[in-house]
Amino acid sequence: MILPEQHLRRLLEKAIAKAYPSIGPVEIPVEPTSEATFGDFTSTVALKIAKQLGQQPRDVATHLVAQLGILAPILEKADIAGPGFINFTLKPAWIMKQVAGILADQHYGENQSGKAQRVVVEFISANPTGPMTLGNGRGAFGGDTLANVLTLNGWKVWREFYLNDIGNQVNILAESVLRRYWQQQGIKTEYPDYCYQGEYVTELAKHLKLHMYKVQNVAVLRDRIKGRVLGMMITAMQRVVQKKLRITFNTWFRESSLYEKKLDVKTLDVLHNHDLLQVKDGATWFRTTAFGDDKDRVLIKSDGEKTYFLSDIALRWNRFVQRKFSREILFLGADHHGYIRRLNAAVAALGFANKLDVQIVQLVRLIKGGQEVKMSKRAGTYVTLEEVVDEVGLDVARFFFLMHSNSTHMDFDLDLAKERSEKNPVYYVQYAFTRLSSIQKKLKGLPIVKSSEAPHTSELNLVKALLKFPGLIEQVGRNIETHKLPFYAQELATRFHEFYTNCRVIDDGKVWQHRLALLQATNTVLKKTLQTIGVSQPETM
């Protein structure tokens, strides 16, 4: 179906062609207004073309509105506001007719802006050296939801979990488990501060079966067991992700595979051929400053050890060159903000500038009883993501984590999350869906009649909310703004509750046809919104 924004853009195109034929093609912005008092939609096109015309924006807007009076039978009115905004109010009858279009469109809300291009979304990617924390929850649910949105936007989406399965961190994990194991066997063993803390190390040690109990060379035995220890950690992570978070990845990509395939060598060859490497003080440096980084970066240390950044570049080569993704979206924690410039430099050096979107996910505080729950990863005292999901439920966890922009810090209010009332936004939205399902069941078998009454304000507001869905999906995919989806779900639930309060669907044992259609359309859009967020749609509560 043709959406209101599309109608208005076409009308403005015609108005511009009539009023200013010398103007070439121009991108015409049309967006929903911020307040109902300003109408339904607004456009800043007059401000956009005024400079080119050498006229005042309000004069341009006035001229365009004069043309719209002839061209736009769908408009109730078009007003000029501020320096030259054009605000549109749609005709109620036209608004109500859109319900049929929503019901007839099996792919309502979907578009082909992605043009079937391949995009890889890397999210969570928690180090396999400890349980997943609250911070991982933001990337988990944000990345999964974004992948859903991109699919609706016509992208071919590939979900990927990147495992840092090599390096000193894996050595420390294996050593930590080994030392705990020896302690469990009654062997007096030191446990240095650099070892990982937490109960999970003790649990891993319980599953470690060794034929020798006598303390030997730590490094030798550590290297023998680290494959097993790492395997146990990855299996535990996969269990949480798949069973508790219900997120499915297309691949769990191991960093070690990059070196098995010699992609580190390939990457160095590419950079060398572009004269982007420099040997200094025995180390090999990548001249990232040539691409806007604030300083050059080491790829191979003077002792021959390869850095994680070399792995990062090799991974981009694998994704863009070998697997031919046309876009990558990468979710990183708040402590990785400094990686953005160097990653963009790496992608540009490989010939794929502007193909990488890095999303920095800010920190999470857990609030209980109005107080922050203090956590220390170093001391091993922290609440895991799995524990929070177990306590509040997956639906609530997903919804709460998604309600904040990635760029803002968030407080996870545990008490509110456990509320089973309308104070909890998740239950408020799910109750709307439950009520929708219940009403539709009651209407089955009742005679359906038409009405000639003018639409109620609550009906119009509900339809207007439904019409926002396609534009929202496109906007969220374009700007990576997944936090707007739970707020839209709440708006939709509010408009439905208002409609239910003010408008009778059944009258004298008969069902009003237009209101039945509106119920069905609301059910369709609310269900699709919750599916996109990854929240269940209960028919009973």
C-alpha cells in the first residue's frame, strides 16, 4: 500500500514542478509531527530549496501550499508554521480507508531499502573467560532486534558471534581453573591476583579430570588443558545464548580460524603492498594515521607477538573480501570507544570505507530497592545476565534493555521489572495484545453491520499510530535506533486502550464492520512489533 508519507512526497513533487519548474529533482523530507496540534505530518522542503531559489522559506512554502490546494484531495488542510514548515492534516475519511490497505498487505511494514544486500551483524561477542554480564545484555538484545529490523528492510542478514579464543586471556583462564582444581584435590596451591575470580572458575575445575594430581610446570599443564577449559566455557555461553536468551547465530566465529587460514599473512601482504606498514623499534606498525586515526597502531610487537588489532583487520578481510558482505554492523562495549578510528582506518585501507557501522553500547547499572547493586568483576561479585533473565523473565529483560539508546547509560530497575501490573511497560503492552485476542474471540459468529457515523477521535488516533509502523521500521534500520520500537509498542497499546474505552465494537448484538477491521489491523501491527522486538504475544495473561 502507498503510505501517507509517500502520498505527500508525490504531492510536493508535483507542487514543486508546477511552482518552480527550474528546480531539479530534490529529496523531500516528510515526517510525522511531534505534536497533534501541528497536524499529522510535516515537511521542511521549503527551507531546503529556498536558498537555491533565492527566496524566503515562508514565501516558498506559501507558493507550494497554493499548488497543493488543487492537487491534494486527501488533505484536510496544509498550514505554514515557523520559518517555513509545511504541516499537513489528513482527511478523516481517507485515514480510515487505510485500515483496509493494512489488512490487505501481507508484508505491511516491510520494504526493500536493503536491496537484498548482505550484512553481517556482530553482537554480544563476550570474551569466553567468564559469564555474560548485564552489559552483554544490551548488545545481545539490541543486535538481535536490529537483525530482525534489517530483515524487514530487505537485507540478507547474517548474525555472528566472534570468539576471542586465543591470547593471554585464554592462558589465564586455563591457569585459573588448573589452580582451583589442585586446591580441590587438597594440594596447597597459590591463587595469584591476576587469575580470574568467581564461582564459575570453581565449577569449571570440578569438571576437569586429570590423571595427575602432583603440581608440575604450570605453563606446560595449562597449555595441555586450555582447549578443554575453553570448550567448556564456550559450551556454557552457547547454552545461555540459545536456551535462555533464545538468540540464534549463523556462526560462532573463532579468532583462531583466521590464523589457521593464514589471513594474518594475507592482511600484512595487502597493507605492505599499499605502503602502509612501518618497522620501528623491532615492531611492525600500521600507519592508521593515513586514514584519520590519532596515532599509528602496532600489529606485531618487537617480541613477535601479534596484536588483537591484526586479528581485527584479518576479520574484516574475511568478511568483506572472502565472504563478500556489503556492510558490517559491530556492537562493542563502552570501553572500546577508542577502537572506532582504528577499525575505520583498517576498513578503508582494505578498500571498504564507510562499510562498517560501530555501535558503542554504554554501561548498565542494576537498581534494587532504589539503590545500585555494586558489582566487581575483579572480585568475582557480579550479577550475570542469565541470573537477571531467570529472575524477571526473557520478555521483560529484552524490553527493558531495548528501551534505552545504545549511546546512553541505563539503569535496570529490578523491582519495576518484576512488577506484574500496568506500571511495567512490558505487561502494559502484552495486556493490550491479550485484550485484542479476547475481544476478537467474543466477536466470532456475531452479525457484522456497516456504520455511517463519522470516525471517533480515538479511532483516528489508533489508525494514525498503525500508519507509523512502516516508516519506523525503515528509520530504525537506517539509523540503528532499536530503542524506538518498545516506545512505539507502548504508544500503540495506549491508542488501543483509548479506542477500547471510547468506542463500542458491539452494539445490540451486532459488530460494527469498520471497528472489527480496526481491531484486526491493530492485532496485526502490534503482533509484528512484538515479534520484531523478540517479545512473546500471549493470548491470555
